[in-house]
Amino acid sequence: MFSVTPIPAFQDNYIWALQGSTPGEIAVVDPGDAAPVLTYLKENNLKLAAILITHHHQDHTGGVKALLQAQDVPVFGPANSPFQGITAPLEHNSEITLLGNRLRVNAVPAHTLDHISYFQPDDQPQLFCGDTLFLAGCGRLFEGTAEQLLAAMNYFKSLPAQTRVYCTHEYSLANLRFAAAVEPDNQQIQETTQRCQTLREQGTPTLPSSLDQELKINPFMRSTEASVATAAEQHSGNALASEVEVLAALRSWKDQF
């Protein structure tokens, strides 16, 4: 497994630094800003070995050019991405080995059409999911559809429950407020909110999450639950005939929450 360190960027981004079995080298996931990465490398006497991109948005790719000027490394990312800085394009269901660890690539379009995730399956499983899955939430459907979001959620559900989930934004408390509106009687949501509030008061990230936790608190992973479907129907004022319709209603509700 990787040793993972969050490098804060912008207002609420995390650039994940991955350290494996190669001493003194790291890879970074979604470096929207080069400056904090370069500072982290210098302060810890580390060398950059690779860059991983999940999707094309600027807050995930904006630091790539400057990092490459400092160190010529491969830039892994989705083969269908409009971002031109990817030098090692990846297809759905491909696999790479990085710093002694395997990473399985899965296309999870929804937030964007080029979105992929990286799954480290060995020992303690780890998922680097960009903006498709958040703690208690999911990314806006800027380019994709509710059908694609359902496919992504079903893929995440297929992974081991103990998988640690590394998303790239500190949106947890806002997402938990929405989750509590959907399921006000869900004790797990209330307990997670209290824990996350304490972490934020201490200046500590609320991440990583775990898939086991998400299955208990995340409305977008709980769309088959009667309580979630009923809340979505009541808010939308419409009968929802399928899980896709429930997800679409939840996402629309969250967009305006």
C-alpha cells in the first residue's frame, strides 16, 4: 500500500502525495497548484516520480506544467481527456505499477466525461477518486449523466468495504448537512458529523473516508434505501420509478441545497 500524505492547496483541495517502496520518491495525485508540491518535496528531501490525473479540471491539472519544468516525469491520466499535458494515457480497465504498488484504472464518468479513478488493491485497499465520490457526497454532473453516476457508484460499491477513499476536496461538513436533510434519523450521519467537526476544529483533514462509512452515510451510495428514495420523491414532488431517477433527484436537490 501507499503511505499517503495530504498537501493542502487552494481553499479546499488536497493533492495526495503517494510514497511506496522506492525510497525518497513520491507521486502526486491531481496537482492543481505546483507551489505546495515543490515546497513539500524540498522540505522532505523527496523526488517526484510521477503525476496522476483523474480529470481535466484546472484545480486538478493547473500545476502540471510547472512541476514538469522542475522534474521530467510521466503524467498519467485519462486517454480521452481534453487536458493536453497527459504523457501516459490510460484506458478503462488498464493497470499500472507505481512505486512498487499496483493501480487499477476504472472509468467513472459523471462529474466529467474523462474522469477515471485509481484503485490500489493490495494489503489495505486505497481508492483515489478525484471528484466522482466525496465523503457523504459526489461531484456535480457537469458533463455526465445520472446513469453514469449510478454506474460509478455501483463500481465503488463493488470494492472491498475497508477501502480507504481519497477524494480531492474538503467538502465533508457541507455534504453531511445535505445527507442529514435526506436522512435526518440516520445516527451514523450524526456521529460522522460530530467527528468531522472535531477534526476541522483541530485543523485536521476529514479524509480519507472508507467505503464502509460511505455505504452508511452517503445518500448517493444509498439510493436503494427506502428512506433515501422517499426523501428524494418528497423533495422533487414526483414519483421516482428507478434508482437512476432517485440519483438524478438527489443530485438536483444537492445542487440547490
